[in-house]
Amino acid sequence: MAMETAEMFDGIAPRYDLMNRLLSLGLDSGWRRQAVKALAPFRPRRVLDVATGSGDLALAVLTLDPEQVAGVDISQRMLELAAAKAAKRHAGSKVVLERAAAEELPFADSSFDAVTVGFGVRNFADLEKGLGEMRRVLKPGGVAVILEFSLPGFFPLRLLHRFYLKNVIPLLGCLAAGNRAAYARLAESILAFPHGEEFTALLAGAGFSGAICRRLSLGVCTVYRAVKQVRPDRQVLDSKRIHCE
């Protein structure tokens, strides 16, 4: 699964940024700004960006002036794109990139003040293990901020969005990127991902506390934030208290 995902992203890397702008109707940059805004109150010094892709979220985090941002991804070609962007912005001294899977992060326990993921958590080969690894490398009290696609709650809009995912995205993937199958798979991953309150419950189950989420653009995208719980064995999960704004 991980190898297939890496090969898929290697294949779509040349048109990845173009397709992000196209498929999000240009909204993706604003969504990343909202993720950085959710992270800002914690003033992290060391940040890990998991599934960093072409590095857009990792570079956006630099606006908070951290000491270092580490980015990991399973796609070598994506990391090459991220490295080129960092060099262009003269950010090479602050951005460190490494090939690694979310389920096997090559860092010691409690290494980072914050962990971010931008549109990558739904592609984890093992979601629970990936969330557990994110918690492991966070310092006690460290924050996780996750930006991910979701489905609108309003029923007519939800139906329209499903049509867009299942029909328009694969077609655009074929016409603009020459890879209908890859974008059909990406669309299916959005439909299958546990979003909203269901995902905040998974964060709580992985040992994070205070899990919150904020829907963006009528629910097409959601930003999640949670803090590493110091004593997860004492956690009492009350689903009624989990709410998405």
C-alpha cells in the first residue's frame, strides 16, 4: 500500500501544484493559512510536517518564525519539489526534508513542539498507527494541526460535491495531468475518510486531548487541532463534547 501510494505521487508530482490550484478553485492557499493560524498561539520552535508533499504547508509554517521545520514524505519526487521551493525562498537552513512514512517516523520521542499534516492524513497506510507516531514525536503539551478534505453537511451541497469528486476530478486529472486513475483514487479517499466529529474522536482515541475542528468553505475542507495528552490512560472520551464549528 505505501509503495503504491509513493509511486502514485511520484507519477503526479510534475503537475501536483497546478492540480491543487485547479481542483480547489484556488482556495487551497487560504486553507493553509487557516491551519497556520490554528498553530500560531502555540509558538512552536520545532515543527514536523508529515506527508509534506511539495512542501506548501511546511513553507507556510515559516511565517511563524520557528527554529526548524522538518518535512517527511514517502514520495522522493515530491520531496525534490519541496526542496526546490525551499531553496527558492532561501529557507534551506530552516527546512529539513527526509523520506519517511507517517507510520515510521525517524525521530526520537518528544522531539517536536508541533506536528502538521496538509491533505495527507487520509493517505496514511495505517491511520491509527500514523496518529500514534505523530503523538509519540510530540513533546507533552505539543499540538497537532491537520488540514484535510471533508464533505459538506448541507445535503444538496453534499450531493453536488460527491458528483464533483466522482466525476469532475477524475476527468480533470485525465485532461490536465494525464492520470485519470490517480485522481479517481484521490477522490475516493476523500469520500472514504472519517471527517468531522468522527475524526476528532480518532484523535482523542490516539491520545490527544481538546480535539476541535473548524469547517472551511462550507465543509469542503476542515482544519483539526489537538494537543498531546500527558496521561492518555486517564482520558474519558465524551463524544457529546466533540463539536465541529
